[in-house]
Amino acid sequence: MPSKTEAAVDAKGAIWRPSPNFGSRRDGLTPTLVVIHYTAMNNAEAALDRLCDAAAEVSAHYLIGPDGTLWQMVREADRAWHAGAGEWHGQCDINSRSVGIELDNRGDHPFAEPQMAALERLLPQILSRWGIASGGVIGHSDMAPGRKFDPGPRFDWERLERQNLAGGRAQGEMLVEASVGEFRRLARDEGFTSDVDDERLLDAVRLRYRPWGRGPLCREDVAAISRATLST
């Protein structure tokens, strides 16, 4: 017979560290998204304390430490409080539509190899369990442009894409013009539907597809979102 702790977790190898900060998913919704975050705290234990503190009113389903340790704080069937305000593909209440994964990282340094490997073991379990397409794996900054910036410019999205664990991108160059109207249309088709100005939208798309980009909108920005849209 499994112990109570073993029975509580959804993911293989997860340590159960229950948070009181959750509720029922609303309107009969089940997960169609996975939202990836960074903690922006000094270490995993500090993040765990906050995510499990009733006064903080914040949580996530999972936390992964830099050494690959995986904790589960909320059952996947329940609504964790990780996403907040925002939308994706015109849909709001992302908390009711998603599984949230926190990565112990301040946002100013690379993500550790054991941590990325643990994420790569966890994601297929979640995607299979809920029938989520790889394009449903997004960053916090994708659904809350200008308000959130995680998992940030150091996160290796292309690594996940190569394993079909995030929406892919086509390869090669596309001859496109740097049109704001075309850029917004393509970004909206990809899922960036939050009501934000051009600058915040550009920042969010760059965080996801070309975090090295600087300055005003350029042809490479439009090409990046064009390739993403074509590959979904």
C-alpha cells in the first residue's frame, strides 16, 4: 500500500509539501496549459516556505530545485494560485486552465542542468495525463506581458522545443517586413492576446523567441513569430 505522501503526488519522484493555497478549478475546467515560472528568491527552501504560507496567498503545483529535487504542493486536479491576471488565446482565469511549475532561479543566471533534466521528466507526465499539446507549455511572461518576466531570458525554450515539450519553431529565414500591424496579428494568432501596448508585446515575444533582441521592432522579430505560428 502506498503511504499517504506517495498517494498525494501526481508526478513520479515528487516530494509532497502541501500548500493551503488552492481551490477547485472553476466552471468545470481542466488543464490545457502548463505555465513555467522562476521563483526570484534566494533558494528553494525560501520559495517553498512562501508557496506554502497561507498569508502569502500564492502557490504552484510543482517546484524544482537546482539539483533536480521535485516538490509537489498542490494536486494537479486542483487550482493552484500561480498565474494571476492575464490571458492566453483570448482565455482568462489561467489558474483554472493550467498546471504551474516554479523553477528555483532568481532570473539573472542560467538554469542548472539537473533542474532542466527534472523539468524534462515532469512535462511529459503532465502533458500525457491531461492531453495537453506541446504548444500549451508557456511562460508566465507570455500570458502576462509587462506584468511578469519569468521564466526570463536565461530559460532555454529551444531545448524543450527540440523534445516536443514546447511549441516548436520552423527553421530558416523568412523575408518579412517589420510591420507593427503584421507583428501584432501574428502574435495574437500565436496566443499573445493580452491587452498591452506595442512595446510590452514586443518585450514578451522577445523573451520567448529572441531574448537577445534590442531596440525597435525589426524584421527578425516578425520572422520569429511568423515561424512560431507556422509550426503550431
